[in-house]
Amino acid sequence: MTEDAAHYDDRGQVPLGGYAVLASVFATSVGAFALLARRRGVRLPRQVPPWDVALLGTATYKASRMLTRDKVTSFLRAPFTRRADEGEAGEVIDEPRGSGLRRATGDLLSCPFCTAAWTSGALVCSYAAAPRPTRLVCAGLGALTVADWLQYAWTWTQRTAED
């Protein structure tokens, strides 16, 4: 346990160094994209229409849930997390394992809110470079989100009718 981690929380389990590495990877990736886009002459949009913001937001939501909660993406999380519980609607709840960078990565991959920042970053970069295909991918993820909500509504309707 590092002295910084011991002073940051009472248990000293916060992987501050791992978080710093992950934040550096994120910042470096965005910077590398910006440089590459500039060298290749990618023209950034002057504005992003509200509809595209909603589409990107919905896609970010669904992609982050898929990465952090779907059973079929467990293989991505398994080196960094362990199964803690079963969630609603076939989702699973994982908890981070290990220490240092492994623990920090587990924290990232088990938190839909944390993963959303990375997913959003990837989608925004993709949108800047190739808006049409990105909109198509986002529309697919958006359709999946609508389907999920319809599944929840159907389940709620069935439960209400049984009561």
C-alpha cells in the first residue's frame, strides 16, 4: 500500500497510481486522435446537432452497459473483476480484483458510469472522423436501448396484470 493511498482513504485500497495510468491513456488517446485527424485533414463539425447529441448519448449509455454488465462480455472483464452478483434482466454485477493497475482497470470495467466516459470519447472521435457510419452504429445501439425499455415495460405490465 502506498502512502498516498493510505492517506486518501481509511483502507488504503484506492489504486491512485492505476487511475493515473488510465487517465493518461485516455488523454493520450484523445490527443493522438486530434493529431492524426489534423494530419489527415479531418474537418471537425462546426456544431453537433441536438439529435446527434441524443443519439451519441443513448449509444454511450448502451455500450457502457454492455461492456460492464452483459454476461457475454464477461470475458473482457474477467482478468480484472470477479462475479459478485446477478443483476436484473440478465445483467451481472462484477467487482474489481487485484491491486494497482489491475484493480483500477477492474474499477473501470465494473462501473457503467466510468466506462461511459471512455465510450463517449471513442464515439465522439469516430463521429468527428466518420459521422455517417458512427450515426448508423449509434442508431443500432439506440434501437437496442429502446428494445430494452420495451422489455422492461412488458415485464412491468405482466407483473401489474398478475397482481
